[in-house]
Amino acid sequence: MSKPVLVVLGHFTEEVEARLARDYTVRRVTREAPTGSAATASTTAAATSATSPAAERAEALLSAAEGADAIFFNPPAQLDAEFFRRVPASVKVIATFSVGYDHIDVGAAAARGIAIANTPGVLDDATADVAILLLLGASRRAYEAQLLVRSGGWAKADAPRLLGWDCAGKVLGIFGMGRIGQAVARRGRALGMKIHYSNRKRLGAELEGDAVFHARPQELLRVSQFLSLHAPHTPETHHFLDVENIALLPAGAIVINAARGGLVEDGALIAALKTGRVAAAGLDVYEGEPKINPLYVGLQNTFLLPHIGSATLETNTAMGMLALDNIDAVLAGRVAPSLVKI
């Protein structure tokens, strides 16, 4: 019996790669725009006009997908309505190596009868750990401290004290109280922080505990001395943190984003960081990443990471295995563990 053909973009942990080699005929593509005989004239034309790495990756997937049964990809590719118009009918399931799926037109996928799989649940703790790393890095001026040590400035008589801000006793506002938000709340409580949150639905009493619910996100902003973003990126949450909403934060608030870059209007946050209206920011995600607004890099009061929220060996292995479990289930006609519901 022949193995299913799986188009793969990216490289994964050893355990996941071993399963790929064992169970599939792997058709590996690069992260760049497609080249070679597999690309049709229309694909080549579209690739020429592509302006983003995510769009180029989508073209690479299309160029390799003829006759394939499934697609598995990381980093994100922009799978829009045009992608699903052109994707071969042989493709039954597409698995993204992420929880978020704002880079996929799930409605267009459903119209073609293509299942979309994501990886929820297995990266909650790793991402929450990074959110707390961002919180502590921003509040304790970790970037400036690193520079002081590495430059030799610490040994100078006029070395600055780098006074940061305490976490204990402060309000940690969490925008988006799903699994990751709840994991951040548990860690925040361990730091002695008071948990407030806003969510589409209020949590049940058992999950909510001592957290304070705000039905309106703007009311959450007014009390959030620390604000951690954990909502999905949707048309409703796009640029949630804009000029108007930043103005609602307490003066000197600290902003954390380990969710999606599109939740933040960069110009507004950068302006607030420059004036001190926002004291510091810890960011793991950015709009248009990996290309980010260069003004962030020049700010001393930013603690910046390259989207490493789920980047542990254990978590990446669990994500890859879940993605392949979904692909196996769809191709076998079984119930899949984590398909995106339309």
C-alpha cells in the first residue's frame, strides 16, 4: 500500500521527522517562492507579484501540491481565497503548526471541502512561560541590563542603577482568557499579582477563581498596570491596542504581547513608549513578522523576542505529532483531534 503524499514546508524535531519519513511520501518545499518545472505559468505570475514571505510560501506549497493528499507547514503561509481556488482537488487536509489560523481563509477551505487542523492545548505552558519572561524582562529592564554587562558599562563609576518596577501587588490585565491566558494567570498569581481579565465569555467560577471579570475590554484597560494580550487576531481585535485604548491604560503601564502582532498598532505603541506613557513593552510577536517595525529596535524600553512562545523541544514535538494525528485521521476518515471549526 502506497504512503500518502504530504507536502511539507519547514523542518521539525527529530521525532516528528522520523514519523514523516516512516508514514508519508514527503514532498519537501522551501520557504521561498516556487521554482522549477512544477510551477505553472499562473503560479509563476502570482509569485512574481507576491509581496510578503507568507504569500511566497503559499506559492511554494501550491507548486508542490499537485497529486498530494495533504499539506503540513511551518512557518505560516498566507492561504487566502485565491490559494483555495487553485489548490489541487487531491488535497484533503491542511495542518498549520500553530494554534492561530488567521493566516488561513477557513471559509474558502470549507467551500472546497478541505479540513484545516491546528495545534491547540499542547503549547499553553510554553507560551505562558514566555509571556512571563516578557513581563519580567520588560519590568526589570533586562535589555538595558544585558547591554550594560556586555558593553563593560557596568564597571564604570557612572553606571546607571536601572530601577525597574515591581510585579507583586500590581494588576495583571489579561485580554483573552483562553487556555494560554489562564496559564498566564496562574503564573501571575505566583508572582503576587492581582488578576483581571476580559474575554468573549466569562469563565465559570472554578476557572475564574479570584480573577476579576470585565465585560468591556476598555474597563480592563483602565486598571491594567500590566497588560498581557492573549486574544486571537480577528477583524474585531485587529489593532486593539491603538491610540485610544493605550490612553485608557494607567500611566506607566507595561504591555506584553505573546499572541499575535496584529493586535497592536505599532505606531501608537511606539509613540507611547517614547514618551513613557507606556513604561516598557515585552514583545514576542509583531505585525508583518519576521520583518518588524525598526523603531522598536532602537528603543531601550523594549524587551524583544523572535516569536519563540512555543519553541521548546517538548512542545514542538507535541505540536508536530498533533498535526500529524489530524492528517492521519482525516485521510483515514476518522474523527480528528483538533480541526478548526467553521
